[in-house]
Amino acid sequence: MFYQDLLLYRQYKSILNVPLVSIVIPTFARPEQLSECLRALTCQTMAACDFEVVVVDDGSPQQLDAIVAGYARDLNIRLIRQANAGPGPARNRGVNEATGKWIAFTDDDCLPDPQWLELLLARERRDPGTLVGGTTINGLTNELFASTSQLIIDLVYEHFNSDPDNAYFFASNNILCEREHILELGGFDFEFAQAGGEDRDFCDRWRSSGRRLVWCKEAQIEHRHSQTLKKFLRLHYRYGKGAYSYHRKRKERHGGNMNKDLGFHASIIALLWPKLGRPMGYGKSLGIIVGFVLWQLANACGFFAQAFAEYRRGS
């Protein structure tokens, strides 16, 4: 059915003159990574005429015109600039500027597999109106903290998305859904000025609207986010802050409580243990354990710091 719809769409494409899918990429101060991401998109199995790429420059200090122009022959691509507002508002700007019926999101430090877009769209067409998420793999396997962050995501998906046809959460670097539904939900919440929590909030509002999330495991992207110890701690501290804001907003809209999240943290040892030891090597396993302890500490510090900051603002 999907391929029949695609053929019908192509018959009218010359009249409509719009792409089928818009890929929205927020970017900030990572020109080299953005270039690699765009290069990966030139290899998509979906015909280049069926999708556009909307790059939203979220106030980068350097000009990105030359990088984007370098891919204009192979991609239907546009560059939009805005003052720095964060990845959530940048995605919203991209959605507002997009012309495709479907929106696919990825990040500038991600390399989508060649079949990525085609697989996401085919899965969504099987269940219209769903939010489809793919799988992220670590492209920096030699880096301890990049590997630790990826393992955290793997365990989150394993725990929260145990039913792929009724999933709970997807990171915003690998999702696709209809533009109309994003606009109906109001996009990503502008209050999340930094990455961390805005994708959880969006997925929660998506579920609360009566729509489903489905996991298309085959639609993969390679994530290349290099992390030192300092960057790792800052990242998960920020995620902790975002987690508090997310739970506060969820409570305000009567969307549920923290039980599912607390259940994840309570079961983290049981989820992590089978991954350690011989499967990854004992030396790396020890490093991962240390990384998980640091993650929990940084996350908790961010959570309670945000709670205290909001308490002081409200008092």
C-alpha cells in the first residue's frame, strides 16, 4: 500500500511541486559534523526528489552557507538562520518552514543509514498518525563516555519501549511523523531552552493526545557525539534539569507520575548487568560502571538544582 501511495504521489508531484518528506536538522556550531550528516543524506535510497532538507542554524558563530551550498546539487536543501533559542525552538522553526506532509528529525552529529528515511516512512504508512522512532547506534565505540551515553539510551529503549508497537519514548534525533500532528500539539515546548527533556515532553504529549509511538528498529542512525568527562557530566546534569521540568509540566497537565521513571532507575542494575563482563570486555565494563555512577550523580544533581531554582522563583 505504501508503494502504491508513493506512485500516486509522484504522478501528481509535478502539479503539487512539494516534497513528500521534510528532514529538519537543528544545528549549532558544529559545521564539520553537519557536513558529514548532509553527506549521509545524499546516499538515501529514497529518491532525492521526494524529500527536502531544512537546516536550521540556531545562531552558530560561523557562517554555514558554503557548507549547505556544497550539497545543493544532490539535495533539495534550504538554510534558515535564527537567533540562538535551543534545539526545540529550532525544530519548531524547521517545521513551520517545511513543505512536506511528513517531518523527519535528525541532528547534525548523526549519520542516517541509506534506508533510514524510506524505512521510517514505510512504517508510518502502515500505521497512519503514529510517531515512528528508529534506532541509534554509537559511532564512537572507542570513546568511553560516548559508549556509556549510548548504553544509557539502549537501556532506556529496552525498558520503556519493550512493546515496539506501543512505545513510550524516542529521542528526537531519529523520529518521523505527520507535520499536521506536530502543529496540532504545538511542537516542542519553548520552555526547554537547552537539549534535555524536550523530546520526553513531546512524546508524552503525543501519547496524551491518543496517538501511538511505534519503534522501527531497522531505521538506524549513527551518533557521533564525542564526550570528555567534563562534557559527559555537563550533558547529564542538563538532562537532570530537563527531567525535573518535564515531570513538573506532566504533573500540571495531569499526565501521570514518576513511577515508570523510578522503576527504570530501580531496575538499572538488572538491565545493565547482562551487558557487562565478557560481552564487552572486563576493562571497558569497569569504565562503564564508573560512567553509570557518574551519570546517576550528575542527573540527580541537575534534577534537584532545577527543583531548587524553580522553588526560589516561586517563593
